[in-house]
Amino acid sequence: MRRFLVTAVALAALLVLPSVASAKVNIAVGIGDQSPAMFAHPTWQDLNVRQTRYFIHWDAIDKPAELKKADDFVFAALGNRQRVLLHISTNDLAPGEAKLPSARAYRQKVKALYMRYRPLGVKDWGVWNEANHKTQPTYRSARRAATFAKEMRKFCRGCNMVALDILDQKSSKSPRSKMNYDNYMREWFRWAGPAGRSKNLIIGIHNYSEVNRGRTATTGRIIRLAKNRNSKAKFWYTETGALAGFGRSFPCDPNSPSSMAVAETRQAKSINHMFRLARKYRRDIKRLYSYNWTGTNCTNRFDAGLIRLDGSDRPALRSFGARLREYRR
């Protein structure tokens, strides 16, 4: 009987193993940044993530300095066995200043970037970063953003292509604002044609508001809106993260240790919510890119870094590492 019980317990343990393994959330998690220094940080290496994201000027092919920055990041990422998402973006982040490229200019410049990095193994591309935000010239024209998706689709064969990248913003002053994510998405689908109907359609979501304000509904609305037009659509959190500081909405005084401590505690709480949201929508969300790695110690308007300027870990990084164990790489 004793031998039978030991055998039964061993068999039961073996039967449990598949369910434990399958308990991990089937979302690939990575970290986006603009500096290759991230890959050399010991704590980053301990996380064992396999995905990263870098946004690149749409016309970087004509700018040696920008091209070198991108080269440095991509080579460092690939050297650390990362899968790189290159996301096309504006060449001027000052609101309202950047010029909207023509379809022809986009095709020429972005295809040249594709031809540079595709042979290295970069297979994940984003048509345009955060298309409905005022820092991007595309915020004025969802139609042009849709045209860019059609252009990239022509040459980005075999790619994972984020056709539309949307920020979860609303304008309370003007419900009809074209920048509101719902209005923008409707307009984009109106003009996207085959790019919007593709069975491989990927929609990128930036859900900072939801993550940092403890909300849960916006991602669901974005998913439903897209699936009403393409039931095969898939979704990536192409940029999300927890804010230590962001203007007056999320205050953080770099000259006040107590203010910094409050901000970092709030940030760690938001990291936990970021992962809870991903789990909530795990049937539709396939990847999550947290942004970003190195903080600014709240010395500028935006600070979502998981580490401080001196390289020390913030509480948010400890929360990130703990929750990451629940997800696949």
C-alpha cells in the first residue's frame, strides 16, 4: 500500500505539471527604449526578456546621426537575442511642427529603412507611432496614416506589421475631435482598404491613461471597435508603462525626496495594473512592450523609467520582475 501511495503521488505530480506550465499568460513581454545601454544593465539581463521596441524617424535614411543611433540600438538588441520592433515615427516631436510626408516620400524613405534592417532579421515593423497624438503629423489625417499602411504592406512581405498605432486619448472639450481614438479609428478603417481587412491586421495600443489612472474599459472599447470592422484583428500593447512623473497629472518633484518616493510608489502600483490589464484582455493582446528603461529622476515632463539615472532599481522594476514571471517571454 505504501508503494502504491508513493506511485500515486508521483503520478499526480506529473499530471499537475502541464497545468502549471500552461498557467502562464500567453503574451510576449518586452521593454522598449531608445538607448542600447539598456542591454548592458545587469538587472535587465536578469529579466530574460526577448522583445524590444525602438521608434525611428521616418526619414532617418537621410540623417547619418539618426541612422547611427538606430544602428547602435538594433545591433546591440540583436546581439542580446532580442526581437526588434522598429516603429516609424515623426522627425520632430514638437506638437504641430512636423510636416506630414507624402505617400511617395514615405514609400521611398521607409522602404529604404526596411531594406537596411530586414536582412539583419528585423521582421516586426510599425507603420506610424501613436498616429493620433498631436506630436505626430498623422494626427491631422487618419486617411494619410491609412495610406502609409497600404504603402508598407506592398514592400513589407513576411512582416508582422502594426498597421495602426493608437493612443487611448479622449478630448473632453471636443467629442468630435479627430484625435479621439474612436473617431480616428473609424476614419482610418474608412480609408485603409485591404490593409484594414487583412487577416493579419495588428493594431497597436498605447494605454497610458488606463494603466496610470486605474481604469479598465478603454482597451476593451478599442478592441471591439476594431473587431467590428475586422474580426481577425490582433492587438499589441506597442507602448505602455507606469509613470513616475508626467506634468501636473502625475507630479514628481526632483528636488524633494518625499515627492520622489510617493511618485515611485504610485508608479509601482501602476505597473501591477498594467499586467492585470494584459491578463484581462489576454485573448486579444499578443505582445506587451513596456516603455521605458532609464528614468530621468523626474527632471523632464515625462518619466516612465524602470530604473533611476544612477542605474538603481525603482520599486516599479521590482514589481515588473515579479509579475513578469506570470507571462511568457
